[in-house]
Amino acid sequence: MSAPVTALRRSGEFFAFCLDTLRALGRRPVQVREFVQQAWFISSVSILPAALVSIPFGAVIALQLGSLVRQLGAQSFTGAASVLAVVREAGPIVTALIIAGAGGSAICADLGSRKIREELDAMQVLGIDPIQRLVVPRVLASMLVAVLLNGLVSVVGVSGGYAFNVVLQGGTPGAYLASFQALGQLPDLLVGEVKALLFGAAAALVASYKGMTAKGGPKGVGDAVNQSVVITFMLLFALNFLVTAVYFQVVPQKGS
């Protein structure tokens, strides 16, 4: 079978898997304990790396934009540009990359090991739907942690950008905050949270699908983990482009 046909078939299978997961969201019983355990695990492996990564992200954005706006003679808008860049783009992307790299790889490895040990087949024989029992709690937990983590990343990133702009670039605190108030608006924060929600769902769905379709023993599980991370990264950037394009078309920008 040729590569394009295989890729198309895998894409169709993944889409069907997403639809099955969506249908299983409203089924009873709700796996509350599994959801809490997965949310705690994903948050425990993601909080510290996300906070540490967001500091240089905010600093680099502040330094680059500060240098650019000085060349353009628009130093007073440094705060607005830095904060909007972090809240709209950098925060959700950092959150998604951390969750996909830490939480998603763990989800894929867990489900992949269950697959090669034939635990998933045994659950189906017993009349238990693996998607409802295992996938749905992980997807919901990933979405919840992504939304909450995005808030943390945005706060830390904005704080880092503020500190670097004021300390290293000689910016004034009042101008930094006033420019954001002039151009920023509530939908900017909401679109960041929507992106984080979608990114968290995408990371968990890709990781779950690759784990539940792993083949070839432990080596196959390792390959599935690597593939899930790469596919998730590619999917995240495509989703980010689509959401951003729709946002700019739907929401009028302040000050324009």
C-alpha cells in the first residue's frame, strides 16, 4: 500500500476515533476517579517545566519587540505588543508543547503498554468500552489542565517580559501597562484559553490513538510515543493558524 493511501487511511481512522470519543463523553458511568488521577498526573509533570519555559519566552518576546518598536519610534506600545504576543500566541503554544511532550507521551506509553499486553482486548471481551473507560477521562483531564496551565504560563510570561523591559530596556512601568490597556481586550484572553482547550484535547486524542493502535511489542510502543509527539506538534501549529485566522476575521481589533 502506497504512502499517501496509508496516510489517508490513518487520518480517517483517527477522525473516526475522535468521533467515538466525542460520543462517549455523555455516557454513564462517568470515570471521576480516573479523571482526577490523570489531571493530577498531567499537572504534576507539566507545571514546573511550563513555568520555567514561559520565563525566557516572555523575556525573548519583550527584548525582540522592544528593539523593533524602538526602531519604529513606537516605544510606548512595547507593553501592548509583548503582552498580546504572550497571551494570544506564546502562552497556549508553550502550554500545548509541554502537555504534549510530558503528559501526551505518558498517555501514549500507558495505553500502548496496555495494548501490547492485550488488556484493551480483554476489556472489550468483558463488555467495557476502552474509549469510555480510558480515553475520555484522559482527554477531559488534558483539556482542564491545559486551560489552567495556560493562565499560569501567561502570568509568568507577562511578568518576565515586564521585568526585562523595565530593567534591561529602560521602559517605564506606567507606559508598559497603559499601552496594553489601550490595545488589549477581553477576547484576547478568551482566544488564548480556547486555543489551550483545543490544544489539550488534540494532544490527548493523538496520544490515545497512537497508544491504542501500537503494534510490535515494546519497540512499537516507543515508536508510537515518538510519532504521537511529532504529529501533535504539527497539528498544534495548524490549529493555531486556523483559530488565529478566524479570530481576526470575527473579532474587531481595538484601536484599529
